[in-house]
Amino acid sequence: LPDTVNLPVNISITLLHALHARWVEVLKHIQGDQWERTVIHPEHGKEMSLWFLLGMYAWHGRHHTAHIRNLRNRNHWG
């Protein structure tokens, strides 16, 4: 997309940092059995617990990090 060509990467990193700061604040205040509350995942259309969704999000972050590392290694960037 044009934004990836026309804007510096730090804008995306700043957005991600802000999103994660908000997530941390929300997650710190979820208590015990509240983790078992469920929602319908909009993409999958399945009922999932908050605990399960947190695991999915953690995996998703590691997945993207692996892509970045592979690109860095492939292009010999530091």
C-alpha cells in the first residue's frame, strides 16, 4: 500500500506501541474468572474465551516477529 512507501516505518511502530500500551492496561485489570468470559471472534465466527484470545494474539505477534527476523537475515541487515 502507498503508506508503506510514502511514510517512515516509525509511524507504524508508534501505532503498535500505543495499541500494546492500551492492551496491557486492559489486561492488567482482568480478574480470575473474567478470563473465561467469551466473545464471538469476528473473523472466525466462533465463541472464544478471553484467555484463548490472549494466546492467539501472543502467537500472532511471535509469527510477525519471525517474518521480520527472516527478512532481516535474508537481507543481511545487522
